Amino acid sequence: MTLNVRQTATLVVALSICGLLLVPTNFPALDGDARLTLAVFTLATCAWIGTPIDDTYIALGAGLALTVTGVISSDTLFGTLGDETVWLLICAFVLAAAVRRTGLAGRAAAFLVSGARSVRQLTHLTTAALVVTAFAVPATSGRAALALPVFLALARVLADRRRLVVMLALLFPTVILLSAVATLIGAGAHLITVNVLFEATGEQIGFTQWLLLGLPLAVASSHLAAEAVLLTMTRREDRSGPVRITAAQIQEHSDQPVTGPLSTEETRCALLLGTVVVLWCSEPLHQVPPAVVALIGAVVAASPALGTVRLKDALKTVPWSLLLFMAATMAMGVALADSGAAKWLVDGLPNGLSPALFLGVVIAVSTAAHLVLQSRSARSSVLVPLVVVAAVGAGVNPVAAALASTAAAGFCHTLPASAKPVTLFAGIPGTPTYTPRDLLRLSAVLAPLTAALVLLFALAVWPLLGVPVLAP
């Protein structure tokens, strides 16, 4: 389908739905605010799907339209920028800039990878290293940029084993995307989910609770995906040969030292990062909000005496467009809930679904949503408000449903354009990498596996960790 045809189709759908909403005799259960909200929501979603217009621009336009028409107040629209989750992400990017500048990530990767003695060991040690980066670098695109030099070093060392290089090229973005669920700062979509849950139900998920629920799923899905990548991208003879990668070989292709004693800056940065992560994980003990801990860490990381990066340089790495997108879509979520539009939408869904079937449908839709909405944050902005309201109506715990939807939406491997990390590793000049056909072959295996794993966690694992399937 060409872009023009897709644009025309989405425009026809958007105008048709808006036309139906504008007729007062249609849908008598809807009041004026709900009609306006659904019209704006439809136009924004269709614009995200079918136009090349920037996602943030669309979200800001939708938030502005809802404010001008009086559906939400200006305080609601602008107040989302001051939300503590936005500040958490800003400060996390400042900390990530300090880590990136010192080269600690390269040292950690070299330490893990150099212990591999077989292809399978290399695959899973690389996976473990990538999972760990979720604690140091927020957003999947930032982690992909941080991991790219490590991949290039491995690719040069393994230049005579082409299929292994292609396998690693696909392994890096696959694990980066699936392991993001490990932490609250792993993706902007997580912060949107937390905010929607709080606005709709009053349930507050903190950094520690998300870590408790998300880390086991991240580890399991990442290593499951690693096996899937290994088996679909290599042959038996590729996997049977020994592997010997030394830190010295990686150092040849790295601009920063990966061995030897830590420098003063590296030591300070490692201590600071470790302290921040420990404080995040121990929030129930000291009751200091994660955003405040992150702000303290960011101030220290950028301080003249103890810091490793200048504040103005660190702030340049913050994805301000993403933050504005999050703020605007949070406002859209408030409008959907407060106007009654979300409740009206889900009231039309079939009743009587069992909790397992309901969660299965949510996970299946969320897994497939990347084929329509490429932005992970946009997927959560559209799906989570509806999932939360539908879960309440179905008697399912909205926290379990929202988490399942967000975790399932982390699968976005089908096309090179489905996610930024996939795009980045698909086009590396001078290095063998995967093709669209490779992605389709992997997705055919990995999509049902990851969906089934998320459903297993929602039904059997998360209830043991304090998130029951049924609404309390």
C-alpha cells in the first residue's frame, strides 16, 4: 500500500467517524464533551497511523483542541508537564549522559562478553548485558545508541563468521525492546501507563513495584527471544564452532578503555549510579519519591566538583519532543476518562468474557498494535485508557490489564520501521545485518511466544507478587 493510499484511507475513516459523532441523534448516550473527545481522539489516532506528521505535533494539537473546546482545563494540559514522571525521565537522561561519557557501559559489556566460550554463551551473556543497561539508560533508542559501538566491535572481531554477525545485529534491538519492561524508566510508554492508572483508578505504581513485576518478565522474555534469534538466524554448524573474544580485541575497536583500573570519573559515576538505583529500589523504606532521588542524582552528576558531565551538555540529550508527547497524551487520557468517552467505548464490547480470555484479547491486540501505530508511547496512549476502563467493567484488575497491555506492546519487531532500535541496527554501513525477511521470520516465532509469556505472567506470576487477576 502506498503512502498516498494509506493517507486517503485514514482520512476517510477519520472524517466518517467524526461525521457520525457530529449528528446529535446518533449515540444518544454521549454528551457533548464525550463527542468532542472521541472526535479529537479519532483524528489524532488516524493522523498517527496514516500521516508522516510528527507524533508530538499531533498530540499537542489534540491536547490544544480539547483545551480550547473546554473538555479539559488549561491547568490539566500544562500541569502534565510538571508531573513527577516527566521529571523522573529528565533526570534519568542526565544520569545516562554521565554514564555514557565515562564509558562504564563499554567496560561492563567487555567484561561479560569476554567470558563467552561458545555461540550460545555469547548470545546469552550479550543478552544479560543489554538487560542491565535498562537501569542506566532510559528509552530504548538511547540504549540502542549506547550499544551500537559494542556491536560494531563484536562484528569486527567476528568478521569471518557472517551469520553470527547478522544474528547479533538482530539480537541487540530485540533484547533492548523486550527488556525495557524491567524498569519504570525503560520506555516513555511506562510513564504514560502509570499516569493513566493513577488518574483513572487512584492506583500508584512506584519504581520498586514496577521493578518487582517487570524485571522477571524482562529477563525471561529477553533470554527466550535470544534463543529464538539464535535458532532462526544461524545453522547448526554456526552454533557448534567455539568463540573466543578477548577484552583486548574489543579494545581495538573502542575509543574508551574497557580494561584496567577505573579512572576517578568512572569510580564516581559508578558509585553515584549504584546509589541512585539502590535508593530507587528501597523507596518503601525511606519514602523518598523516585523523581526526587533522580533529581539529586542529576544535580550531583552535573556538579562542578563531583560530576562527570556539564549540565547544559546533559540536557541536550533529553528527548524534549518525547516529554511533550507524553504530557499531551496524558491530557488526552484524562479527557477520555473524565468525559465518559472511554466508558462509552468499552460498554459496546462483548460482556461475559472470562478474565483469562479478556487478558488474552488485550495482549493479542497490544502485540499486533505496532503494525498500525509505530510509536510505542502512542500505542499506550491509545490502548491503556480503554483497557483500564474495560477491565473495570469486566471485573479484571485494571493494574494487571494495563501492565499486560504495556508489556505486550513492547513487541515491535515485524518491520524495520516498527521501532527506532530495529531501524538503527537494520542499516549499518559496511556491516552485515538483517533483512525485512529475517524480521518476518523471527516475528512469526517470537510474537506468539512473547504474547503467551505475558499472559502467563499476568495469570500466574503477578498474582504471587501482589497483582491479582480479579479486581479487588
